[in-house]
Amino acid sequence: MLVARKRIAPHVRVMALTSRFINELTGAEFVHPYNDWRVIAGQATCSAELVEQVRWLDAVVAPIGGGGMVSEPA
């Protein structure tokens, strides 16, 4: 497990430094891909909107990456 952390950590640091640089340069805002309340709220409403628009829906078949989008309909 420690080896995996060492491999991943440099990429995370580079991402964080690049994000800060772009933010300072352009005024853009970094939105974390899963640990941000706006992303979580958007994923939570995805299923509600789907059910609202397709009332006869029996099943949802979706590819799973991180699993955030499919955690709501479960």
C-alpha cells in the first residue's frame, strides 16, 4: 500500500500546484471531481431528474468509474 501512495502522491501534488497556478493566472476556480458539495449535489439530482423525466423507468444501466453517479439510484 505504501508503494501505491508514493506512486500516486507526485501526480496529486502536480495537479494541486497546476490548479493553483491556473487559478492565480486566470481567476478560475478548482472544483474537486468528487469531494465538493456542488459535485455531490449535482450527482444526487441526476437520478431524481431521470425518474422525473422517464416515469416508466424500470432499470438504469450505467458505466461505473468512481461510482458517484450510480450511488443515488441504488
